[in-house]
Amino acid sequence: MNLPRIVYKSLRQHILSTTVTAISVALGGGLLMSVWAVKEQSLAAFTGVNAGFDAVLGARGSKLQLVLNAIFHLEASPGNVAWADYQDIQKSPTVDLAIPLAVGDNFHGYRLVGTTPELFSRVEYAPAKHYEVESGGRLFDPTLRETVVGSFAARKLGLKPGDTFHPFHGLTFDEKNQHAETYVVVGILKPSNTPADRVLWIPLAGIQRMSGHDPKAATDVSAVLVKFKASSATAGFQMDLMYNKQGNRLTFAWPIGGVMAELFNKIGWFDRVLALISYLVALVATASILASIYNSMNERRREIAILRALGARRMTIVSAILLEAAAISALGMVIAFGFYATIMTVIAGIIREQTGVVLEPWQFNMVMLWAPAALISLGALAGIIPAFKAYRTDVAEYLTPTS
Amino acid sequence: MTLLQIQNLKKSYVGPEGDRHTVVDVKHFTLAEQEQIALSGESGSGKTTFLNLIAGILKPDSGSIHLAGESMSDLKEPARDRLRARTIGYIFQTFNLLQGYTCLENVLLGMSFGAGVDAAFAEKLLKRVGLGSRLKHYPRQLSTGQQQRVAVARALANRPKLVLADEPTGNLDHQNARQSLTLILEACKENGAALLLVSHDREVLSRFQKVEDLRKLNHASSHMEARK
């Protein structure tokens, strides 16, 4: 019958308040860990995604819009790039690869992106990783109305090789704006866990010459993805100077990660608000430990008096109360990992659906260590006031009525 | 051999109006090892305060309590707690069992602050008091007589030299009271413990060879009577 056993007995005896308090700690802890992990993982994921390229060339406008459009397949294109501009950058001696993209159509909200087969044959979207087509499929023929569908889009749209569909005009789905052209699905991409999974890839000419599109822009592209040669260390600076500072027709978004990091800097206040809310929730949860134990002190005082009469020292009682408070917090933090997994799975699902970026709920983050340590310590601290009350319990008064 | 020796023991309380009331004023009291003494006294005569002073739960205003060779009244609180746990078993009128603990756990809990947990001895004690088949029962699952027997087993758990019993039969019916008292007297003898029992029940007092009248011992009580 040692101290942990006495604490265990007390927790069981007050099972309802123990459970409710532990759950409130779990909610606070789970929220705190989730906010922290989402913040860190999304920063790493969004600034790390570059689809295997160094820069994006697009129409004059916002670099962020350009990157969101060309890399994350979000947002509208800021405008068109003339075919000649594409050819210029493609021929640049510092450029290893320049892949044109054309956007402007969708199928049930999933955007069609026109490009060249080189995107699949030459690009490593991550070190040693190429886009691959699932067995039974193949890449599109650039001269035909064929499509290779990203894995996520294929699953959501229920498309498989051999299926046909009519695209819709615009980047948002409007059933009244259906094109007459029929496209055939010839392959499904293997999951890449990148924004490419949410796209229906078609030949560049497919977008350029889609019925209803402006014939004057039939050779234009929406953006050019640029990869420098390994030896061209200063190419980015030079092109930044040439397109952004000296020129005024085009925008050169470089480096891609830097553009996204700027976005995160701009919305940093939102992170801080979320973090503040989660700190407050954690603090309130800790305060609930204090309230829960403190409120039960009147009924506990008789038990404390009995324990003292049996020979328990004041410090034994104080230790038992502090340990109980820490134990409730620890129990809460065990449950918190369940809440964390649930919250992270839901958020990761939403982010993947909206952006194609994949967050890993169980990827290790330091918050998984410091948050439980902090909340358990705070829980123990919350036990100090009831422990002090227990310390001052008058044994003779609570033991038995004086005869 | 003397186990307990009390000299000039005084304890007073400050009343709600700020006036001080002396509730215990015992000039001299002794108890030999394995001796069994009953203290008679009416309600308000300071019986419980007297026992709590002996147990070291209360600290006297003045005077000395020597228990098993140690001066209880001079010890600091942690040392008094240790001495109480090792030397004294306490049986309360209201039993004071912990409701969240089984019979066996209540007895083991008594051991954990004293001589150390000895599950075999705890079971033996509970069998001795007739609760061998109720080891895992909680107090609420027992009758009042059975609860009192658990309290007796718990009081003997640390092989104490002295058992203090505060109106131990006060909450029991006639038959249970008689059986319980027999058990306390016999169990203390078997375990070599002295017994100091306070009661105002004449039948209980008649079972003791030595009965002290707390009113005569306690000058404070006499003063209060005189004032009345």
C-alpha cells in the first residue's frame, strides 16, 4: 500500500471528476500539440514543395499567385506568357529544363493542366522520384485528346483508364460551361503525395485550342516551370534581375520555397492567435484539475484525518495530492494523443484535399515531448493549493466528533 | 513495566468568544504493558481529547506523555507520527474505515505507515476477527458489527504496544457491542497490546478489572462541573 496505490485508489474513488478533468486536459493538450504540429509541418511542407523546379515564370503580377497557381494548382493564373518568352527561357544556357503549363478548364472542380510529356519523363518531383503511371495505363499522346489523371483526383472523380469526359470551362465547376471536346483517360498517376495528385494532366495544345478559348492566345502558356543547370549558381539572381527589376512584362518567382515562406510570414499572426488559444485552453484545463481536487477537499478531509491518525505524515498527504494532480494530467495527456491523432487526421485530410500537400499525423515533433511534460508539470502545480489545504487539515477535528 | 506515563497534562481550547477552556488537566496517569484499563466519563469530559493527546494527534499545552520510553510531548510532529504508527492502534467509535478500500486494504493501509506491509499477518488478523471470507469486501458491503471488527484488525496491524479505543461499542447494538468488546479484549491480550478504552457504558466498564473515572483524573472536568 504505497503512495502510487493510495493515489490510484483516490482517482478511482473520484472516477467521474477524474475522467472529466482528464478529458479537459486531453482536449487542451491535444489542441496544443495539433496546432503546433500543423504549424510546423505545413510550413515545412509548403516551403518544401517545388515540384522539382527552382522557379516559375509567369505574367506580371504576384509571385505568390504564380507559385500557388503553377506549383500548388490553386488560385487563378495571373495571365499568359507568350510562346516566344517560353522559348527564350528554354534556350537560356543556364536553364536545364523549362516546362510550360496551361490552365483554364476543370472537370467537376478538379483542374485540367496542359503540359508536355517531359514533365513525366524528365522531372524528379522529389530526389530520385519521377511521376509514374499505374500499370495498365500510359502517358498521354501530345497530339491526341488524352489525359493522365492524378491519383487523388481519379479516386474522387471515379475515373479509370478508358473513361471519357467533357471538360468544363474555367477553374471552378459550372455545369453550364461544358466544352464539346471529349477526352479519354489513358492512365492514372501513382500517388506522389504532391499537388500533382489533384490534377488531370492533358497535352498543352488541349488547353490552348479548347473550343471557346481566345484563338489569339492559342500559343500562349499560363506559366513556365524552370529548373536551372546544377552549375548555374547565379542564374536565379540574374533572371530575378532581368525579369523583375529590369523588365516589366513578366514575373519570375524564385526561389519557390522563399515565396511560400513569405506567405507564412504574412499569416504568422494567425499562427500566434491559434497558439495563444491553445495555450489558454491548456491553462483552463490545468485550472480544472485545481477546481476538481479543491472542490472535493471537504469530503477528503475525513480520509486525510484517518490516514494521519494511522501514522501518515503531512508530507505524505501533500505528496499524494500533488501526485494525484500530476496523474490526472498524465492520464489526460495519454488521451490527448488520441485527440491529437483525430485532429491531425482531419486537418491533414482537409489540407490534402484542398492543396495536395500531405501532412503526417504521427511524424515526430518536439511538441510531443514538451507539451506532455509542460502539462503534467502544470497539473502538479495545480495541486499545490489543495495540497496546502490538505496539509493544514486538523486531524482531531475531522477524525471524530469530540465527546 | 510502565508503558504509558502522563504527568501534569493540560490541553485547552480557545472558544468562539475568545475565552480559553481547559478540557484536559490530568496530574498523573500510568498504564503498564499489556494492562487493560477502562476510562469512564460522560460526554464532554475530554475523553477523545485525552486519547488524541496520548496518540500524538494533539499537542498538549503543558505536561509530559512518555510512551514506550519516548517523550511523545517533546517530539516534533513527524516523529510523533512515526511513534504513533509504530506503537499505537486506534479504534474509533465511528470506525473510520476508508470507504474506497477493501477490508484487507484497510488493514494493509494501517501497516504501510508503521511496521510495513505484511499481507499474511493482515489476512490472519481478519480471519481472527471472523472476516476471513470478507477480505475483498468494501466497508459499505459489511454490517456495522463487521466494520468494527475490521477496525479492530486494523488497530492491531502494526503489532502495537498500546491500543486506544474511543467508545468502540457506541455505534453498535447490544449483542454486537458485547461481541465486539470481547474481541477487542481478547485480541489485545493475544497480541500483547495494552488497552486503554473510554466508554460511558456501565456494561462495558464492568468487563474491566481496572476502571478509572476520568472526572476524578481530569481536574479540568472537575472545574467545569464545579462551575456548573
